[in-house]
Amino acid sequence: MTTSTIPEDVRAYLDAVRAGLGDLPSHERDDVMTDVEASVLESAEDSDVPVALRLGPPGRFAAELRAAAGLPPRADDAAAPEPVRPSLRELATRFTIAPWLRELAPLWWVARAVIVLGILAEATGTFDGNGNLPGEETRLLLPVAVVVSVALGLLRHRWRALVVALNVVCAIAAFPVGYGIAKNIREGDAFSSTQRGGAYAGAARSAPVPAAVRERRARAVALEAARRSRAENASRSRARTRAKKGRDAPRSTERRNRP
Amino acid sequence: MTGMDRSQLLRGALDGAVLAVTAEDDAYGYDVLRRLRGAGLAEVGDASVYGTLRRLYAAGALTSYMVPSEEGPARRYYGITDRGRVQLAEARTVWQEFSQALGALLDEKVEARA
């Protein structure tokens, strides 16, 4: 095809693109332009839109061409940075969430309800003097909190950002709250009411063993000691009776007393 | 497509798309462009396609040969190589996994889990 049959604007456009590759070695530039010229010419024939409008500014065309071809950008061309080309694998990793994590979501919904109650108890400190939730309130609030948390997880809503923030807060608070609950379970009844001396876990503050709990334990120990000493006395007195009565003790009693 | 840059998504996937086209049949630059547009990728840029062809050729995923044309300059045709086929297969797998995961997330029927 002779130069005269190439439309003037296309010729000018191609010259400008070639200029945009001016810093490349001439054989490489010629190589690239061979492809580009043939294709641009043919595309110009297929369309009525002026070439500069259809393909964009020739400088940008050249920059995009270089970037896609893996060629370095023009050293003096600060205005056209190489566009970032993420590989498909990079994009895939960015968007994929491990499926098993999604399976654990319901567990998290329950856990965050518990954590929120723990945070509330610690923060308000109004439920009782120690900042712990008494049992009755816990029994009411916990199911409500769980239902709300599950609803937030299951239903579509517009507060996704808020819930994400909530998740972060709960994840951070999980450790102190969990520690507090474990501590309270070890020391007494975690969910009984304050009257009976139990306490629902508040938070990181390590509460001293409530006085009522200590009292109860002391009483229990004393009761146990009393029972044991009574049992000992009883067996000792039986043994004395047997000794007194000698071999006349009824055989049935002996058999009963033998282990 | 707010929030998801379609052109960025395309740039990552363009290698696979170009390989797929050349795997079907050898093609020159504008031919590949036409077939990509015909497949529905309207926003694919001319310069991106030509540049990608060169890069894949330089990487050994494509071979090339010149075919003289009576209507104009000789055209450079590109054909896929074995290495290119391997790359295409990998691109297919990666895309499958990616589109499945993303499809599940975007699916209207599946409730969003916060």
C-alpha cells in the first residue's frame, strides 16, 4: 500500500505513536510499528470515528502499548506512569475468601453476642456493685443479644461497615472477656445471681472472690468436716460396743460393718 | 460497575483472553481485537491488545509469521505455542476459581453475611 492511500489523519497519528517510541532501538520500534500500523489502518477503515478520538491521544496510545508489551516507559515521560497490571492470580487472591471461614460465621455470631454483653457489663458497671451482670439479667439479655447478632449476620442490611467495626471491637475484646468468664467459672457459678454469690464475667478486671462465695465454701468445708467426724465417732462407738459385747455381737452387724 | 474497576479486571485477564483467541485460530493484531470485542469485551483497548501480543510472543507463548497482503502492508500473524497452551490452561483454572468465589459473593440469592 503506498503512502498516498493512507488517510492523512491516520498517517499523522501513526507518526505520533512512532515518536512516542522514539527512545527504543530502531529495529524494535520498527517491529512494533509494523503490527500497529497494519492494525490501526484496518480499524480506521472499519470506523467513521476519527482515529484520534477512537484511540485516544497518540502519546497515551504509545504509553499503553509499551506497558502492555512489557517495555519500560519513556524515561522523560513523567506524565504517563506505567499502569499497574495485576496478574489474574493476584486479583484472585485478593477476592477469594477461604470457604471454611464462612462456615464458622454462625459460631462467631454467638460469640460476639456474649462478648458484647461482657463489654456492656464492664463498661456500665450499673448492674451491680462489682460491675458484673447478675444472673437474671443475663438470662434475659443473652438470648436477645444472640438473636440480634445472628440477624445481623444472616440478613442483608445497609450497616455492613458498622458490623465490620463491631466485629473488630469484639475480636479485640474477646480475650479479656473470655478470660473473665473462664475465671468466674473456675471460682464459682458463672451465671447464678448475686444473692447466691455467683457472678457473670465482667471483663479484664480480676474481681476478688466474692465474700459470699468464700462464706459458702467455708460452710461447706465445715459441714463436711462435721459429717466426717460424726461418721468417725459413730464407727468408733460401734467398735467399742462390739468390744464390750465381745463375741456375742450379732453376726449380721459384723457382716454389715465389713467393707 | 462501581467499586470494581472493570478495566483493571480486564488487564489482569487480557493475557488469558488473547491466548484463548489465538488458540482457536491464528490471528493478527486487529483480528484478535475484533474477536475480543465480538466476544463482549467492549472496553479492551487497541494498544493493550497489540502490546499484549508482543509480550506473549517475547515470552514464548506465541509464535509469529508474516503474511503478505495485497491490500496493504504485510500482516504479522500470531499462533499459540505449547507453552502458551500451558499458560492458557492455568489462566482458565485461576479464572474458574476466582469467578466462582466472586460469583457466590455477588449472587443475589445468597444473603450477605457480615
